[in-house]
Amino acid sequence: MSVGKKNIILAIALCICISVIGVSFAYFVSSVNVTGDGSSVNGTTADLIKVTYDAGTSAIDLKNAVPGESVSKEFSVKVEPVENENTATYQIVLNISANDFEKCTTQNQNEDNNCTVNANELTYTLSDNTGIRASGDLTEANGKVVLLKETKTVSTEETFNYTLELTYVNTGADQNHNENKTFTSNLEVEFAEAN
């Protein structure tokens, strides 16, 4: 192989490496995750703004619940402005790893099981000091579920407190189809794009 061909191959390999490194860096900067796995975790996007999320452990689970039972988690998000930026956009996410709660359907409804068809049996409410900010159904949800997206503008460091509550709703009808079910998830806060 001639020296010219070797130089061309080397130049192409170098360009590919530089492109991969550049794309990887851009992806890392634009998708920083801020989570609270057991302690406070800080995240910064370049040098723009700092967001701290603290929920102690990030797990929020509901196992072998009976209708009417609920679990809750209090957590906070601290936004600290920096010289060039005072607005942060973040989203509060449930990353569901296991959920076998199911809706009552006409297939599992029979004479002995008089359940309420399509009822929202596993629900969430996310609130702060102003009241309920978001709510919804998690009965058959799996994977990553965005509960709320927030944009906060602050002039000084500010802490925003939230409470997330999961409830196995008592429908007043038979709910045997959700007996001994499990919901396992982790609460996360991550940077997001502004609307």
C-alpha cells in the first residue's frame, strides 16, 4: 500500500473519530439526567444553571396493596442561577420497572367478578404548595412516564417542594383482578427542552 493511500485512510479514520467525539459530547451536554438515588445529586448543563434534586432514595413502590391504600414521597428541586442564566426547565419522571396492575375488561368481568370496566385503579397526584400540579392513571403504565414539566425562573437560589402520591383507588366494585399486584418505580428529575 502506498504512503498516499495510508495517509488518506488515516485522515478518514481521524475525521470519523473527531465526529463521534463531537456528537457524543453534544449529546452528553444536552441530556444530563439529574436523579436522587439515595442522596443529593447536582447537574449542570455547560455552565448555565444548576439544579439539585433530593428525594433520599428514588424508589416509590406499591406492593400487595388493598383498594384505598396509597404511598407518598416528598422531594425537592433546587434551582440556583448562575451569571449567564436564571431559567431552568426540568421534568419530573417516573421510571416504571414493574407494573402488573391491569384494567377491568369485559373479558375478566363475569358473574363472580363484578368489576368496573376501564376504571383508573392505580393513579398518581403530584402537588406542591399551590395544590395539585398533575394527576393521571398508571394502571397499565410501564417505562418512562413524564408526570410534569416545569420551567422556573429565579433571581436567587430557590427550592421547590413536591409531594407525589400513588393510590390504589377503591372503585366500590370487585377488584380481585388486581389482588397481590406490584408497582415498582424510580422517581427522577431531568433537564428538558423548554416549550
